[in-house]
Amino acid sequence: MKKAMLFLLILTIGSALFAQQTYRIGDHGPAGGIVFYDKGHYSNNWRYLEVAQTDFGVNIDYNTAWNSVWNLTINGVSGWVIPDIYELELIYNNLKNNGWGNFGNNWYWSSNSDKFKGIWVMSFGNGRIFMVQDNARYNARAIRRF
């Protein structure tokens, strides 16, 4: 009986130590960003996406945005990237439209590009998506997986 109770105690403590914290859309993530996506389960070492609380680039060209994000550290956490166009849509729909994330009606760079045609950007004023040249100047907001 004592062995069974000790086993249950160890199992309970072990489960608590290794339990993953759960997040909801709008919560602050571990790096201080805002959670904007939950894929429902962990795979490839991540389940959630968080977006930085502020733009890391304002009115910058694409190459500057791309180069800057590689060196970006927020709250001691690196591994930030420029979101792809689908992730920007999630941020727009899940955060901006709910008044979260301190987004204005700015245009944001995505990581989607076509070497010959341009780079996709998204308006957080109306949700429209356009392709522009890399020397245009827009804002950039970083995301990370966790």
C-alpha cells in the first residue's frame, strides 16, 4: 500500500513538473509578446505563436527589416522572425480586430516574397494584401513560436 501511494505521489509531482502551460489568444507569451495562435497540440517543438508588443521597425525597407530581425532579442529571448502573410492575417483577425496589440492602421511586411514580383504586405487598416517592391517603406512586427 505504501509503495502504491509513493508511486502515485511521484507520478503526480512529476506530471506537475513537466506539465506545459496553456495559453489563450490574447495572453502574454513567455517572451512578453501576445499569443495570437494556438494549433491545439505540440509538434515540431511548438504549439503557440506570439507577436511582439511593438513594431521593431517603423517605415523601413524590406532588407532592413529582414536583417534587423535576425539580431532581435526581446526580453532576453531571440528566435524572432517576420511573419508570413498567413500569420499576419491571424494577427489581424485575432488581435487587431479585437483591439489587442496596440496596432494602428499601419502596413506590415510579410516574409513572403517573389524575387521577380515583390513582397507581400498587409494593411492593418482594412486587411488588404498587396505586393510591393522591397525598397518601399512599411512597418515590421516580429513573431516567434513556442
